[in-house]
Amino acid sequence: MKDTIVLYPAYGSGHLMSMVELGKLILTHHPSFSITILILTPPNNKNNDSTTQYIASISNKFPSINFHFIPSISLTLTLPPHLQTLELSPLCNHHVHNIFQSISKTTNIKGVILDFLNYSASQINNILDIPTYFYFTSAASMLSLFLHLPTYHKKATKAIKDFNIDTPIELPGLPTLFVDDYPDDGKDPTSPGYQTLLECAKVFRESDGVIINTFDAFESKAIKALRDGSCVPDGTSPLIFCIGPVISTLYDTDEHQCMSWLDLQPCQSVVLLSFGSMGRFSKAQLNEIALGLEKSKQIFLWVVRSELDLDELSLDELLPEGFLERTKEKGMVVRNWAPQRAILSHDSVGGLVTHCGWNSILEAICEGVPMITWPLYAEQNLNRVILVKETKIALKLNESADKFVSASELGERVIELMESDKGKNIRERILKMKISANEARGGSGSSLVDLKRLGDSWKELD
Ligand code: UPG
């Protein structure tokens, strides 16, 4: 029987694409395996066309990657979008159990790699005695904080949410944090999100290994704290495999009207504004962004996504009156989605305003594009600390207490990134980081060494 590795991504295109890239990487270095990917389908049969097309194209190009669709269930999701998998996944466990049993008839499951949001599926692996690994699609720094949470929880006398704004939080492998840097879901012990994180951290600690999409030169201190166990002083730290940066491949379908527009722009002149798969803004915030860009006089490519209840409005109705006409020589506005990975690889792009999603960060590093950070939710505040304080490859955008960014702040930061000496230094540092990322993935680089260790751990199970 052929050996297979089962991958179980969380719901959402970012998670799926990242897992698919992991699968391709495993196949490149361990071609004797096949890859089986389980797909969580949205509740109530609401299929997403672009995901369906993406899966079809991967199946065509990579016959050793097989997809299994978990049947859709009826449910009204209540958690915020970035946490919905936590709600959906436990309800699908019986389907996953059946799929594992059916796959086992024709293949030998060597290991299951779960997205951390699907951590509840580890119960099935325990029942069926299948080794469980996690794929952590964010920073090693976040993993370090997360694995430390049960320790912190035991000794904490005060919830992080009640800390003063300038009270330092010292954690293994991390720079000094403050309450605003801390992930929202970990601030309040009485919240359901906190309890889930705590439970999930315990499952992680007991797993056979955690694969992280990062590389040694980028997050050396956090990776050291994970490897030497200092982030889990009261337990066992799982094996750690840092195999990144894993970013999505460029496809022909990435051809988009903005690519020919980019061809016409000078080298490193364009600032891209893109906020991941879920970043949405109010009309008032979109207004400020528009005015800030106009004032900066920089060339921009802006992926505009509005709050759901504004989706019916046209761009003309959504943005300040006359903005599109006034800036047509300076900028391009794209609604909802643009091929970000391809855009970042274009010579004319010189900066990225980002929500600090981990995939966007890695893509910017791999293309040597300096960033301006605008975290929106989840662990993005912590990611900003790594970019701005630890590695100094990004500028910080200052928000008001209610997370609003003014036109003048955005405009000034964009000019600073594109025109000042500080911006130049940031560009130089990210270009060095790009070289380190390439070294990690090539020859005897740290990420390839870890990928080999991972494959060897599966072979030892024979
Ligand atoms: N992307 C596009 N076009 C767009 C917007 C996004 O191609 O118009 C791509 C982008 O290139 C990237 C992915 O979509 O590959 C977005 O990934 P990411 O930057 O990680 O953002 P999210 O989709 O918001 O990611 C979720 C969480 C984030 C976390 C990440 C990884 O929101 O906080 O770091 O997952 O765990």
C-alpha cells in the first residue's frame, strides 16, 4: 500500500492554499508519498466558486494530491470569520473519522497534519492511533506565546486585558510586549476564545510535532525558545519543524488587468494596499485611505473591500466623490481581490500596506517588498511587533484607540516608506531578509534540513 500524509486545512482560501503548498513541498522532497487533503465545505452547501476552481486546477496539475470533501452540514456560524473553523470542525469529526477509515483500506496513513483551528480532530487520530502533527501557518513567535499560555494561565494574577497600556509583558523568545501587542483572543480568561486557545495549546503540547511556516533567520529567538523548551517550562514541548517560507506558486490565472497596468509604472514606484482574505473597512475608513493616498501623491494599487452591508455600492459610490477620476493617472483601484502574490513579484512594486497576515508577510519578504503595518484582528498585532521592533523591515501605522487610521497618518507613512532614508534602510534590510529566506529554502538551508527531519520521522514509523 502507498504511504499517504493527510492534510486537514482550516476553512478559508488562505489556509487551504498554504496547506496545498506544504503538500507540494512534501512531494518534492519525499516523492514516494501521496498527499490527501480534506476539505471542510461551508455550512448549508454555500460553495465558493474560486475555491472549487483552485482545487480542480491543483488536482489536474498534481495527480499525487487527492482531495476529499467533508459533507456540508446545516449550521448558523456565530464566531467571527477568522474563528469559524473552530465551530465547524468539531461537528465534522464523525465524517473525518469515516474518511480516515475509508482511506486506510487503500493507503497507509503515515501522519495527519492539522491546521491548528482543526485541533479537535486530534481525538480521531488518538482513537485510530495515527501520528498527529500540526501545521502552524503563523509566526513561531505566536506559537511560543500560545504554547506558553497554560503556564501563564496557572501563575497569572491579573487578566492581560486589565493591564495598563505601558505594563511590560515578558514571555520566552519574544521581545517585550504590551497589552496592545497581545492577540485579542488571549486577553480575557472568561471569554470562549481564551478557553479554546488554552485547550488547543494543551493538544499542541502533546502532538508528535508542529510544522511552522517560518525560517530560522527571521525568528531566531522564538524558534530557540520553542526548541529548547523554555516556552513550556512545566511540560513537554513538541518537536518543531521550521520549513518556511512556504508561499503560493504563481499561476497563469494570476493574469489580471492590474498586471499590464503595473508594466507601465516605474521600478519600485507602486504602493500596494491589500488586507488579506477578510479585511474589510467602513465607508468612513475607506474615505480616509483614499484621501491619504491622494495627498501622498505616490502611485498606488489598492484592493478595496468594504463592510458587507456596503457591498452593493459601486466604487464611485463607496469612495470620495471624484477620487477615481482625480487619481486615474496615479493609481489603480481593484474591487475585492487581486493576484497579490503576482503583484508583489512585479518590479514596479515598492511597498505594501498590509494587515500583517502571515502569508502576506512571507510573500513580501520573498519579494523584498518593505511594509507598512496595519493589523486588523487575530494575531496580527503580534506579527507587527516582529516586523517593526524585532526585524525592522516595516513601518508602524498609528491608529486611534478605535483602530481608525487618519488620511494624514496614512499619507505620511506612505511617503516615509517610499521617499525617506528610514524607508531606504527598511528596504535594504528586507532585501537581506529575502536573501536569508532563499538560503533557508535552498542547498543545506535550515528549512530544508527540517523538512528532511520531518520526512525521516515518518520513515522511522515503518
Ligand atoms: N490574497 C490575494 N489577493 C487579495 C488578498 C489576499 O491573492 O486580494 C492572498 C495573499 O497573497 C495571501 C492570502 O491571500 O496569500 C492572504 O493570507 P494572509 O496574508 O495570511 O491573510 P488572511 O487571509 O487574513 O490570513 C489568516 C489570518 C491571519 C493569519 C493567517 C495565517 O487572518 O491573521 O496570519 O491566516 O494563519
